[in-house]
Amino acid sequence: MKRILFFLCIVCSFMSLAQTKVGGIVVDEADNPIAFANILFKDSSEGTITNDNGRFYIESENDHQTLIISFIGYETIEFPLSGKVNYDLKIVLLEGGEQLDEVTVYFGKQSKKNNPAIDILKKIWEKKRQNGLRKFKQYQYDKYEKVEFDINTIDSALIKSRVFKGLEFVFQDLDTSRITGKTYLPIFLNEKFSKVYGDNVMPDEKEDVLGSKNSGFENNQALTAFIQDMYQEYDVYDNYIEFFDKSFTSPLSKTGVDVYNYVLTDSTFIGDKWCYNIIYYPRRTNELTFKGNFWVNDSTFAVKNINLEVTKSANLNWIKEVYIEQEFEVMNDSVFLLKRDYMLTDFSFRKKEASRGIYGKRTTVYDNHKFDIPKPKQFYKTKSNQFDPLVLTRDDVFWQNNRLERLNKDETGVYKLLDTLKTVPKFKSYYNLVSILGSGYIEIDKWNIDLGDIYSVFGFNDAEGIRLRGGARTYFGQNDPWRLEGYFAYGFLDKKVKHGFSGKFLLDRKSRFILSGGHRRDVEQLGLSLTATNDVLGRSIASSSVLTVGANDRLTNINLSTVNIEIEPLTNFRMRFGGSLRTLSSALPNAFSLDYIDADAPSGIASEIKQFDINTTLIYTPGKKTIGYGVEREDINDDYSTLLLNYTKGLNGFLESDFEYSKLQFSYTQPWQVGGFGRLLTTVEAGKTFGEVPLGLLNVVPGNQTLFSLYNTFPNLDFYEFVTDTYTAVHLEHNFNGRLFSRVPFLRKLNLREIIGLRGVWGELSDENIALSSPTNIPLRAPSDEIYWEYSLGVGNIFKILRIDFNFRGNYLDNPEARPFSVTGSFGFSF
């Protein structure tokens, strides 16, 4: 997701068929902007509100001659429109507004008591479970979705820039956004039609995608995954609306009264239903909140339509505006169903009005609802594949029959525009550059291989010195049933060549039966994870970190061969069986020893471990969503839990293996959205080794001597400071997303984010295992006297990309060279 965001920024740096368009500013008699003023076309329900700076833009497909502008405490005025297009208007409101006949209006800072808007809100809470799809045992409906990306704020400077020299034709058909009033140029369009089935009794739901169509980026699963991750489904009736990895308090939330002001401003018929209009806006700045208004029915208290706009002060990065509209359809006197959902996001480096950016627009239309038609449980287990060639090659007749909302002029032109652009060499160059930066691989189409990844080319450690690495992988398409990958690396200090090769083969698509294997000979910093993997191409950041704390010399030569089979008998439940043969030895014997007592060795001491293991791993990831059907798939969310159970059996004597032992390990990782208080990430790990094994096969409590903040490690522990054969560890990390700092006046505008962490580990190490590794030159100790623990206080979102953690050691301060305090950090793009 982060790399795709970078793709959007790169494109940024380098178009509605409305009859009436109006834009301008609303001010008071002292020329001060009036925020949240109501703007409405006369004799219609089409309207908007002004933003924080008093500015507004509104458009309609109908002809209108008059605007109605109102705000509590001011006189309501009717403003005549001189033509179909009216820009840069300045509308002055006079103080002393009249009360409406139908309702009582409160103004100023809104009280939570004796407020009719909040009385209505309470009725919404009582009735929300009785409205919509929840009212029925089963439901099904048609769903049509279109997602569009546009370059916005087009001006003459951009058109004449060197970046678009030779591409001027793309600017021939610019248009204006009905939300922001900015010119834009469409560059991407995705359409999807599907049928959705649900059962509220089981409960269960499934979506069968029957057609999918992209403009310009066919089958680009990385882009599709980003879109689906960014535009997750949400329900305005929920207490919190989640998108961009953040939880925004819904204006319909039971906790909304603590963060929003509510004002009852109007009541009228919408269709044949009498509805109230309520405006809401934040009580404080810099919180994850919205501003806007909604219409609610006076008897069912179901929302008829609602708009939500993220406030400009909200603690969000790379996003200037988010605007949401939802319209609900009246099925009968008591059932209101979501009919249309529109969301516009303005991605930009800066939040200034004139800054250029990328629009991301999603429109979802729902129709043809049917209820109480039961389906067997097996029906919901059979999932459709949206990347099936049949789904991707639907003809024009299919789309004409199944588009629940027609394409406008600009959207229709996107397909033609992209077909033309793909024939222009300069555009191909731009696309290739963005693809390389996003994926990390350089595509060589004529050979069907990718070179890379480019982010692993350079490294450094004490054993190898400067290290260079080059690699490649086969790539025929995004859904390849098999993939080969490999690399070579060279260390300028040890003057040795390293390598790694792997292959994966999808033998059965339905059960995802995969055969894989590989071999690696390299230098690695082991012990960065209690639950180790046998990934032959993986490499930790600690193995190549340029800057470290203390002596980073406990590196290992590893010669690893693996073969595995994997199957997914149930969705998100994987079973992996395999074997591995590895040889381990110290990469710097004078500083770090893996020696152990070996009666068969000439000297009675061996410095190399040769071990064959059989592994069985069960992985369950409930809630995980993926796309694609090849041997490698794309994840489209990161809010799922992961449960892992691993059993390892070491065989003595087989392939000259040295040790007989068993190891059982378990881990459980769960992210939690804690309402408006941010995101908590938790991990619990436990394991035990049965039998006598040397240091190289024990469980090392993962220390961290790098300057990077690495989750699941202990930043104040040195590598190999604690070693165990039995352990239990807990990691907790909570990101408040600026909830606390937003209440501190001098910190509020910095949009910083507070992070706290707490982690602990308890473990034992048997006397037999200590004695077996007694020849090693590092002390072997386990945190058995008491739980070793640390805590950290972090500040994130510094300059939007930097996070700094201050880490404190809780105990075991008497250990040799114990580090009571450390500072770590990380860089990254996040919303």
C-alpha cells in the first residue's frame, strides 16, 4: 500500500455533465469567512456546506436560478444566479437569523442537554438495528462499483511543463469536480459488477464478481489491491468508520456527542417522507472527525441521505480532502436501504488549496434487493474469482446491461485515452519508472523476467563489509502458476560469493496445493524472531544494517536447503509440511562462537552444526483478504489476526544430522481498532524445545542492536543476550493516532502521533543445554528469575515520515554491558 501511494505521488508531480455550477465564499459583515453554512439550490434537496474557510462548490445536472444560503444566527438569503456557471461568488450574510416554524434552532457552541438534534440522534440509535439489511434473515442484491483516479488542479504551468511535452493532447477534455470546483484529468478507471448474498442468521456473506474492467492497467493486482485496501466497506451507523488505517468517529455514533456539535436546522418533505436536517461539526480540531449534515425520517428515524467531509485539521497524511455521500432508498414505510455511496479522496503532498494532487473517486450503486431467500451453508463457502479470464473479458453488451449507473462523458473517454497513451513512448517510460519504484523490480518483457529487487542491492555488516546483491525472478503475469527466483551477493571484506534460489509451483488451484523448495548459502543475523522461518530468500534488516549499537559481530554462516508442500483446505487456513537441511557456523569465530561439546570430534569440540528437521506448520488468518489465483497472491488488508502453530522434529543421523530433538511453538498476533483511541497491536508467543541442543538450535530472545524500530524485538537487548529452550513472550504496541496530542494547544498543529509499547519475556534454559554449549565464548543466560520487560514512548508522524521511539529497560540492569535506554526510529509513508 505504501509503495502504491508513492506511485500516486510520482504521477501527481509530473477530467460530469452538470447544467449548473456555482462556487465561491460566504462571509459575514466583517468579511470573516463563515464555516459550515448551508448552501442549497432553491426548491430542491441538492446542497452542500462551506468548508473551514467559508468556501463552497456545488453543481447539479438540473437548471437552477437561485441559491439559498443559511446559517444559525444569520439571516437566510436567496441569491440569484446569473447563468449556468457562476464562480468566485462572494456572499455576505447579515446577523439576526429567524427561527424556522417547524423546529427549534440552537446556535453557538451546542449544549448536550435540551438539544432537539441530540434527541433525534438518540432515536436513531434506538432504531438502527431495525433498518436496512439487518431487518431480514437473508438478503441479496446487485452491486456496481467504479473507481477513478484523476490528476487535479490542472493549470497552464502543468500543461506546458517538460513532463507533458508531447502529451498535450491529454488535456483537451478537462472538466470540473462538483465537490471541489477544481479541474481534473482522468487517468484510471476500474468497473466491477457483482452479486452479493448474505445471511444474518449464520451469519455469513459472499460476493460473486461477474465482471471487472480496467482502463490502462489490466490485471495490475498491486493497483487493484491498493484500491480495495483503501476503499474498504463501512457503515455510517457504526460508532466508528474505518479507512486509511484510521478510525473516524461517525456522526451517528453513540460517542458522537463528545466530539461533535449538532444543530437541527430544517425539516421538509423528501419525496413523500417528512425529514429533519441536522448539521454536525467537530468540537475540537485535529481529531479524526467529519463535518456535514444528514436528513433523517421523522417516524422510522432512518437516515435518508448523509454527507461527510473530513476536516482539514484531521491528523491525516498525504490526503487533503475526503468527501462521502450516501443516499438511502425507501423500500416501504419502515425499510431504508443504501442506494448509492460516493467517496472522493484528494491525495496531495500538501493541504494548501492550490496544491496539485490525485483524486481517488469511488461510486457504488446497489439495486435489485431480494430478501428471505435462504441458501445452504456450502453456498457461502464457494467463492468466485474476480481474476477469472471470463470475468475480465466481458463485452460491451454485458456492461450496458449491468451498469447500474451510466458512465459520463469523461469516464467513457478514459478507456480511449489510455489506449492512445500506451502507444506513446514517453508515457511508457513514465509508467515503467513508476512500476519499478512501486514493485522494486525492473521488467524485462521479452525474457519474461524481472530484475531485483532494487531495494536489496546494497548492504553492510561486520563479516562481509560492503555487500552488493543482484537478483531476478520469472514473471509471465500476475497469476503465474509457478515462479523461480534467485540472487547472487558478494562481500568485499570476506571476498565470498553468496547465493539463494527458490521455486514455487501451484499444482491445484482449488485447494492451493503448492510445492516449493530452495537453497541458500549466505551470512545472516539469526535470532531476530522466536518463531523462525525457513525462508531461503528472506534477509533481516539487522544482517545489512549500516549503523548499529555496540558490537554487531554475532553473525552466522548459513547453508540451507528446504522442500515444502502447502495446502489450504479451508479459506485462510494453511497447512505446510516440509523438511530442511542446514549447516550453521560462526561468520566471525574470534568474536562469536557456536562451539559445542562433541565426543566424536577429534578435539571434543565441534564448531559446525549440521541438522535435518521435519516441520509441520498450521497457519490460520481469519479475516484475511487476498486477490489473484496464482502461486503468489496480493493481500488487500492488514487488520486480520494470525495464529501459528509449528512443530519441528530434528532427526539424528539422517543426512549426517547431529541432533535428535522436538520443538513446539505457538504465536498469536491480533490488531485491534480501539474506537477513536487508535490501533493496538498485540502478539503472544510461547515455545518449548524437548531434548539437548546447542546454541545454534536454541531460541534466542530477539534483541535489536540496529537503530530501527522493529516490532517483536527488544531494542535494549543485545543479540544473544538471552537464550532459552522454554519461553513465553508478549508484545503490546498502541498508536493513539494523535488523540492525546490534539488536546495540547502548542502540539495540536504539528499532527504528531503518540505511540506506547510494552513487552516482556520469561524463559528457561536447562543445565544440560548450558553444559552442551559451554565451549562457546558468550555467556548463556535466560530470563528465568523474573520476567524481562521493557517499555517505550514514541512520537510518530514527524515531518509525516519519521517515527522516533524512546525505549527503557525495566530490569536485569546488572547484566554485563546492559543498555538501560535506547533510541530507535523508522521511516515510512502512512496515512
